[in-house]
Amino acid sequence: MNPDQMDELLQAFARDPKQVMNRPLPKEDWAPQERKGVPALFSAEDRAGNAFVENRDSYRKKLSMETDGQLIRLEQVLPGRAPFANNDRVENLVDGPASDLLRTLEAMEARSLRQAKLDESPWSDWYWPIYQGILGCRYADPDFPLNSEDWKVKRDYVLQRPAADIVRSGNQEAINRLSPSEKYELIIGDANGTLTQQMWAEGEWYYKQSGKVERWMGICHGWAPVSYMLPRPRTAVKVLAADGRTTVLLYPSDLKALGSLLWAKGSPPVRFIGGRCNDKNPTTDDNGRVRSQQCFDTNPGTFHMALVNQIGLRRRSFIIDATFDYEVWNQPVFSYEYSYFNPRTRRSAPTLDSARVLRSEMTDDRFASYRSQNCHALVGINLKLVYGMETMPTTEPTDSPRNDYLRAVSYMYDLELDAAGRIIGGEWYTNLHPDFLWTPPPGAQARSSAEQMATGNWTDDVAPESWRRAALACARNGQVLARLVHTLIQWSHARG
């Protein structure tokens, strides 16, 4: 938002805070025309009833944290929102020692960090929905019923056109149009199509239960971290199948799919801050502010420090999960920039000094009852946040940041400062905001259950026998072999 737009919104907040608190978020898409973004995941009925709140929580629980050397799923350790002091500490998310964190706005300005962006955007990929068959989807086949929402129609299409028959035909163009999981099976020599069966089996369970598979279910919890934890696949890769005759062409979209599945099923450790609220319609006060601290989500002070320290200082992404905005779910952050406003005058402010107001001077503070007892002053923030979005897979032979789909969103909040100027909290001026922030730690890896079986190196045209045995073993669990995926992505750089 420019200063005039912000001033207009702040004056509207003074007149009717509830209306502003519940407004849609201003957004702007940055996407190349040739790339298609993913359609809305939730129906109008889902959005009206806020059903997506519970749905998304079921995926959030799949994340794992490391405790005493063991990985534990979040559903085991977060029965509800923990107190702010325990579950909203910025040091629990940001890389590096806590002693190096910037905790004052003055320190952030001294480092010129009112705006920052990563050297390269997290790469866009599909969320590989279950109703499309996950990696069993033949997205490159123009006859595949991609636009149908019926899982069974898609499954029947694949069953009636077995991959084995397509390979025997020798039609290279048809082989190139196989699904990512079918190409993977050619590489490892799995004639039974174990991984593809696992992909379709996930949808079959839901289909038998209710006669449909919801659009929102997929592996975005794998794509979001892998988009910056593994290198971008740069070019298509040609490898020889295990039969020694068939050429397997993997497009960058195929390589991204394998990486996303690796991270979705590999249970890497993550760091997280924020909470979980399953209340689809939490109660609000007269100003529209959510009453329950469990549903207040990540505090603006923590969020602001996470942005500046992780993106600006550490130069590494993290992921936002905004349950109360159905259009944002597991999105990797690319950049931010912010300006100031004065919370008392509710006007844009060009400098930090002109934006800062003592708490004692706040005669009309709509959030007075929620303020920290250590709050000495307030500063208003107008934030523009840019994050990565999903795109549909393509048969393009190369990929680069020019193909990434980014979205910019504006948030408004104030920050509470203690007497030393340290950020200790704040209040959102909108109920649609990030509630859960997470990232794998630097150097974290997703691995399959059979990595130790893959010995030696892949130097010949055909994947080593031990790698193929290991890949088949982990395919039975719906996993892909990390060593194989990493090698293919490396080749997409070396052979480009």
C-alpha cells in the first residue's frame, strides 16, 4: 500500500475497526503469462464455513520436530496453543545464535533492513494433489482428464493405458508423457509400478469413504520447504531406464515432483513458532479482534523479527501458514519491505521517530486491554510481503526464476516496544494474517527409509543395482530414494 492508501485504511479503522479487521487482504500476483497458477483449493461452501481451518491443521500435524535425537510429529506435542513465552520465541525459528538477533527497529535500520529479498526466489511447483493421483498424474498427456475433479475418472484413464504397454510401443513421445512416478519406476526397473500404485492408493481410500477426493489435499508441505532446501532443477535430464534400452526424459517439473514427494514423506526436522487453533469461527471483541489467545496466532512482534532476521540478516527463506486466509497455505517467503505509521494519529510516518508514540499518549488505543504491561511505546508497520506460489507442471525443458509465480500481500500491525526499544509484542490490524511459521534448519535433509541400502555411486548409464533395490524398498512406503533424486537434480545442472 502506498502512503495515501494506508492513511485511508487507518482512518477507516478509526471509524469502524471491525470492518477493517475483517477486510480481504490487498494482494498482487507476479507471474509470467505462460505459467498457470493453481486454482482456488477450497469451494465457496468450504470458505463460507471456514472448513479449511480444520483441513489445513491435519496437514500441519505431519510436520516433525527433533527432540532428544528423535523425530516427533507435531500432533504429539502441540495439543493446543502454548503460551506466548514458550511458543512465539523468534529464536526458535531463525538461524544462528539468539545473541545475534536484531530486536530493535533502530538496529534493523542501522543494517538497512527495512527491505530485503533473497538472492533467488524459492522455485514454484505444483502441490501434486491427491485427486490428480499425486505423482501418478500424467500431466503431460493432453488426453489425461486433468480438468475433471473425479478421482476415479483419472485413475481409470491410467488403468486403461498401462505404462508397460506405452513403453513396449517404443513411442518416445508417449513415454515422455508418462507421469513422474512412472518415469521413476522405469529408472529403477519396477515393472509392478509400486510407487504409482501407492500414489493412487491414497486417493482410493478417500474415494471409497465419501465418493470423492477433496481438491485441497496434496503435498504442499513437501513443496514449500524443498523449494529452497534443494537446488532448482535447471534443465530436463535424459537417463537410461533399467532395461538398458528405454530413454527416460525427466522435465524440470518431474524433478520438482520427486523432490516435493521426498520432502513430504521424508519427515525432516523443522523449527516452528506459532500455534494451532481449530475454532472455525473464533469469537471477537467489539473491535473485531479475536479474543482467544489460542486463535490470535503468531504475534506481530515475533513475525516482524522473524522476517528481518531470517530473510534480511540470514538470507534464507521460511514458510508461512495462514489458516485464516484460505488463499495462503505453506508458502515460502521471498522478500519484504515495510514503512511506518503513527498509531496515535493513524497517519503514515516517514521516519521511525515520527512513527513512535508513547503508550501513555495513546488516548484511543483499541487494543489497550491486550497490551503487555512492559509496553513503553508503539510503532505502526505497513508491510509488503512476497511469497512463492504453486504453478501447474509443464513440459518446458528449462526452468529459472523467471518462471516462478510470486504473490505480494500487504499486512498492517503495530509493534510494542519496551523502555529499551526492544520489540516485545504487537497487534494485528487484520484477522487474516500468518499464524504458523516454520522451516527446516540449515542443512536438514529428507531421507527415505532405505537410504543405507544404496551403496556406491551412479556413474554408468543405468542406476546401480543397489540403488534400484533401495528405491523399490522405499517405494512400498510411498517414498522416493533421496540419493537418486539428488543425483538427478545435480545432473540437471551439470548436463544443462
